[in-house]
Amino acid sequence: MLAAPTPTVLAAALVPVLESFRAKGYGRSELNLRKLEPLSSTAALATGVAVRYKVDGQELDRAGVPYLLRLAGRSPS
């Protein structure tokens, strides 16, 4: 799991991952959201499955994904 407090940190972490996907023939991804659980008035936990496809449309792999979503610009209550 990765905690990316800024867009710069997130971009730096994703570059090698995306390069490895491209080397495998990656074309696109789909996120199948399974659950969205509110944690507070400013945060929620989204879980699902990322399905990755090759450029030719064949399935490349699947991975479980958690996302912690936070409403920016608002103080926690």
C-alpha cells in the first residue's frame, strides 16, 4: 500500500509501475468498485478490483485495490 500525501509523490511512485505495465503490453484498466464505506464526513474507503487489459483487449491481470478518499479543502468534523 502507498500513502501519497502529494501529487508529486504519487507521480514518482507510479512511473516505474506504469513502465512495467507497458513492457507487458498494457493498454487500459477498468475499476470495478465493490464497496464505498464512509469513514467520516470528509473521508471514505473505496474497495474494488482493477482489471488490466493488453492493447489487443486480452486480460492482463486483476488486482484488489483500496482507495482512501478525502474531501479536500474542508476541516474534519
